[in-house]
Amino acid sequence: MSDENSGSGYVTDSEAHGGDFRRDTNYVPDRITADGSGGWPVEAGRYRLVVARACPWANRAVVVRRLLGLEGAISMGLCGPTHDERSWTFDLDPGGRDPVLGYERLQEAFLARFPDYDRGITVPAIVDVPTKQVVTNDFAQMTLDLSTEWTAFHREGAPDLYPEKLRDEMDEVMQRVYTEVNNGVYRCGFAGSQDSYDDAYDRLFTALDWLSERLEGRRYLMGDTITEADVRLFTTLARFDPVYHGHFKTNRSKLTEMPVLWAYTRDLFQTPGFGDTIDFPQIKEHYYVVHTDINPTQVVPAGPDTSVWLTPHGREELGGSPFGDGTPPGPPPEDEQVPADHGPGGIPHR
């Protein structure tokens, strides 16, 4: 049983073994580094980040790029919220082609470099504009490299999202968030047996309870300022009530019924660089339309009410500041802004 078609935001050669969901993590591992030791040097204007707003893994890269102020150094291409078995497509662009790469499908960038490429065509992906070839789709390493290798192009006041003194603890926290929460919701949604689902459900909510306890006395996962750990958790929690609670059967509690996590997620949502990357209609359309094995009718639910995302969260009482001694990012470029009616309180009916 596959988790999605090959155009998903994550590799799709996974299968349910004995009913258990397994994810293939065989990504293109190349890195773009300051010294260029791997053949891909940091260079402003050379690379294009290809994402889909619907995808939580791609959403991480969008948030990190915003927080660090890398919009002028790395351009961004946006795929639409749905895809077929071949690839994500640039159906949001005029003529259905990415204006920089000239491609109709992200698959073309993978095949340009690997003519026999037969794995998942995934977002986020970074493409080398001069050759129009994919460089990497290793989403976890990609965002860490944006923080550590692209420092020459960070905006003034950019946060340190991967502080060296916290890395050992951060890596442990992020690994648990990944296995138990980011991937845990998929383990529930694509469980192939009752026993597998029950186990996945218990693991997910055990982790969410642990996170609630951790965040009860601290504003962010690693303390007083935001880090990449918060980015990685946020993109899953932002999708919890619109999609995972019903679609993936993670229905012990809605996010809005978990007081600490709900306040924490609203705090992040209302922080520049987080909520302004969230497109609720695209998120719902992706999951409910693409996952035909789970939702064969492809009917997209109208709810939930998203105006609640802008209500007071009260997390300021814990102290801290999202950017520490730094500053928030400015508004996103005009051509990268989420449509006003796709944000809180403005979800249009399909």
C-alpha cells in the first residue's frame, strides 16, 4: 500500500508491511554548501526552490526561507495542490509552465539529471537553474543547510534556527517529532490493519502528550526563541484539524482541544514567517483529492472555521521572544503571498 502517488511531497515507494506504514527515505542526497565541496556552491540567483503550499515537508522550506530572508537569493516555484501519478505540476502558472524553468512538471528536472529516475518526484526540491537539473530533494538536510551554509545571504536580524550549543538536544527532539508526529499522522492514515492503526494512534498521542508537557513551561521547543524544531512541528500541527483529525483518523482530540499545543501553534501562526505561508484551501484539496484510496469521492470538507487561528494565545506570559535579539521578517514578496481568502476565516467553498 503506497502512502501517495509519486508526485507527493515525500517519497512514495513505501509499503504497508503487515499493515504497518513504512516510508522510503531514498532522496537525492546532494548538498549546496558554502565551500562547494560537493559540487554545488552557495550562489545567489543560481537555484530555484520548488514547493507546494499543500505539502507539510515543503512548507518547512518555505518557512525557513522566509525567516532567514533568503527570498532574494533563492527563487521559489509553486506547484498546485494536486498531482497525478507522474509528478507535481506547475498548473498555477500562466500556460501551466514554471516561468523560470519552463517546465510543466517537476519530474522534468529529475529526468534532466537522472534519465532513468524511478523514485518519488517530491517537493521540496532545489533545481539548478542554469542546467535545469534537480540538485536535491532531501528535505531534512535542505533546511539545515539554509541555516548553516547560506549565512552570507541571511537578512539582518535573521534568527539562528540551528544553534550550535543546542544541536545535540535539538536533533533528539526533531527525530522524535519526525518519527512520532510528522510521520506518525501518516502512520495512522495509511495503516493497513486495525492493529497497525491502534499502535500508530497510541504512538502519536503519546508523543503529543509529551510535547504538551514540554511546552507547558517554555514558549518554544528549545526555550525562549524559535528554532528549526518549532518549524518542523508547526507544519504538522497547522494541518491537524483541517486534515489529519478526520482524513487520517487521528481523532482522540482536535488541536483546538489540546490547550497547550493549540496556544503554542497559534503563537507561531501569528508570528511573521509562519502563518503567512499557510494556504488552508490548498492543504485540504491536496489530501482529500489525491488520496483516493482513503477518500474515493474526492469530496473536500467545508470546515473547520479558521478564524480561531487569530484569537489571543497568551503564550507571551511565558517570556521569551520569537526572534531573540533579532527581528521578524518583512512581508513576503507580492507574488508569493497567500491569497487573502485562503487564510484564517477566509476559506472559500470549492
